[in-house]
Amino acid sequence: MKRDIARKTVPMIELISVHHRLKYCSFDLLYPNNDNGPNGLNGTLFNTELVDGRINQAINFTGQTSYFQAYGFYQIGYGVIQSKPFSVSLWINPSVYIPCTIVQMASTLRSQYCRNLIGFLPTENSTSQIIIEGSNYTSILSPEVILNTWTHISLTYSIINGLRLYIDGIYFDSTGTFPFEASGSIIYLQIGFSRWFISYSIPNAGYRGLVDEVYVHSRELTQSEINILANP
């Protein structure tokens, strides 16, 4: 006699997030600063508040010294080994147009390897555009962002492709190949602005707005994978 075996369908977004995932922070747990994944890279929230998000709950950042910080990232920019692939994806919803930093990385909290990765720059129309920046100050500028509107950002890196920027799941631009500097240390990842970091173009100022669904992977995500993250 045959037995029917029930098969659970696993959403594609879960399959993507598990494979080489360093961290996933939904901000929906009982302790919203905790890691949703198996690595336990729990963080700390400073001067933030929990609000309605793109999916369930999000974090509202209010400017200077308003940030989320987590430790334990060995394979992102300025990590243990030079030029290892990585990806950072998140939803943002800015409340004001101000030049600022959104994502920072540091090998220690008092180190030369404290760099801004994602931020905003002003435009000629008094709005803001996304900027991503790698070592040697290699950067990409995006189109204007819209206030009080959710925008999905994905940044990927590999030695072959350099930095690639995706907006709302759609590929926008890349830097081309370049080596990503390493510190030889485990890295802190910070969302929002904690203090002055080294940066050629990204302003050292506090982000004001919402952030939700932060994913960090130790590989270069593909276009199709990013499209799934941007369309949950």
C-alpha cells in the first residue's frame, strides 16, 4: 500500500536567504535587533523606534547617532580576506532629502577600516540619489529616490564584476572589476550613522527614514534572486 507523502513548498525567498546567508534581520522578532538566521549575529539598536514596515515591522532612524550595529561579518567589504564576494540588500523609505550615510562597515570601532558603503547624495533638483562606494573610492550613483516610498536596494560585489547596484530588483549599473581591500578582521555592519567614517563621496551624516528586511550574503546574488527579494 502506497502512502502519500505531504511535501511542504518552500518559498523561493527562503531558499535564497539560506544559501550562503550571513545575516537576515526582519525586525519582526520579539527582540527586533536579533538575527532571523542560524548564525546568531544579533545586533544592537541605538536611538531608533519600531514602526510599521514594508513587511510587518521596520526600524525608524532619526538622524545622528541613530543606528543598528551587528558584529561577525567575515566576508563583506574590508573583511578578513581581500576581494571575497558579498551582497547587501535592504528596503529603505526616506523621510527627508539629506546627504547621509545608510550602511557603514568597520573592522573595529576605532580603525582605519571604517568605511561608508551606501548613502545619499544631493541632486540638482534638491532631491537625493543613492550612492554606493567601494575601496579605492569606486562608486555608482543611482536615479533620484522618492520620499516616503519604499525602494529596494541590492548591492553585490565580486572581483570580476566589481560593485553592482540593483534598484527595485532591476540591474542599474556596475563599477567594473576592482580589488576590494581587506582588513584581516571580522567586520561590524552598521545601518544608519554611528560616527565619522572614511569616505570619498558618501557624507558622514545621519539617515532619517525607515529600513526593513536586511539581508547580507557571502556571495554575489544573481539578477533573478535579487528580483525575488525585491518582490516578496
